[in-house]
Amino acid sequence: MKKILVPTDFTPLSDHALSFACQIALQMKYEIFLLSVQSLPANDDANMAIELIKTIQEASEEKLHSAAEITREQHKGVVITTHFAFGIPAMTVKEFLESGEFDLVIMGTKGSHGVDRFLFGSVAESVSKHSPCPVIIVHADTVYKPVKHIAVPIDINYKFGESHHIIHKIVELAEIFKAELSWFYVNTDKNQEQDDIYYMLEAGKKIDIEIINASTVEKGIAAFCDSSTNDLLLIIKRDYGLVEQLFQRNIFAEILQKQSLPIMVVHY
């Protein structure tokens, strides 16, 4: 059975992300892997440190057990396992993902009301930047709806035609969800009119790309998502070199904080 990794810090925000993940799991027949990560306590007294570590671990494992039982009761049929680990949250989550055992990650964020400095916010963004599998980031006020329509903004100026592998990956993801894809490009150049844009898959299927005119990419994405019936925003992330990172505005972080739709992040 395929697995969804769901990190938790036992806050209402993480409980909401877990509930969202369970409904995705039931829709796609996936298993939930609920992970709690705690930083090691600093203590100069070795004996006291050992006792403190033991206390933290027992308390966290008890919370995990309780969360799993409640989840099984609230979401009949969901398969859920739990695991506790000491470590730095972002790094530990990424280490689990590097094992290759997971097909999806679901985490939470506070969105426009502020970014949680612990797990749901800065860590969610960090994990999404490096995860080998897709990451869905859920806002605190996101209400689950079966994923039937997925919005996909693309950058036609960055070798879109050469990125056939990620295009196929997105098409495959949509097929798993049994969802329709809406591709669009945000044109921010008032002096440049775009012709019709499309991409041809090898099988001869044509992907039409809608053009949205806006002053910024963020506003264009927001306008498209607000004007269409979408259940999920899919962001294609590419890794920048050091020089590009220095000059590239962090558009993703702004979208993450302001967009009300759940966001799926995939890499190429």
C-alpha cells in the first residue's frame, strides 16, 4: 500500500492537516504514517538528560497512540501507523522521505494569518523545497473537497517544452486523483501579447495553456484560482543555482502564505 507521511506537533493545525490527509488517503486508498519529531533537550547533567529524554519520548508516543485511535474512529477504514523520533523537525522529515518509502507528504500552514515557526510554516516550506515526492500544504481554514480540478501555473520561459518528464508526472498524478488539469501561464509583460500556447504529449494529446494577464505572478495565480472551480493548486518547483537564488524573488513563499487552496508541490 502507498504511504502518506504526515508530520505532527499535536496542535489543532496539525490535527487539521491529519484529517485532510485521512480523507485523501481514503480517496486514493493510501496508508497514513504519522510522525512526531522532538528536538533533543539540552542538559549538562547526563542522568537528568536521560530521564528527560525518556519522559519526552513516552509522552509523545502516548500522544501519537491517542491521535491514531481518534483518527481511526473519525475516519472509518483509514490505515494509520505512528512513529516518534528525536531530531531537528525539517531535517528528520527529509531523512524519512529519502528512504523512498513515501508517495506523498501532507503538512499544514497558517497561511495569511502568520507562519508557524516550528513545524507548520517554515518547516513545511523547507520540506516542500527538497522532498523527492509531492508535498501537499494545507491551510488552517481549508475545508476538504475531493480533488477533481487541479490548477497548474507554468513558466513557458523556462524550457517548458523540454520538461516532458514533469508534465507526464503531473498528468499521472491527475489520473491517480481522477482529476482534470487546468494549465495556465501568467503574463506580466503589458507590452507583449501571447499567442495561444499548447504542449503536445507523445501520445498526441494536446495540453492547452490559458493565458492570464496580471501585474505579478502571485496576483495572476490568485485571480485564476478565484475565478475557476479548483480543489488544488499544483506548483512546479525547480532548484535554482546559488546565483539565481540571490536574485530570485521568493514567489512560492508568498503564494504559500496567501493562497487559500491546498497546494501541492512537485519538483523537476
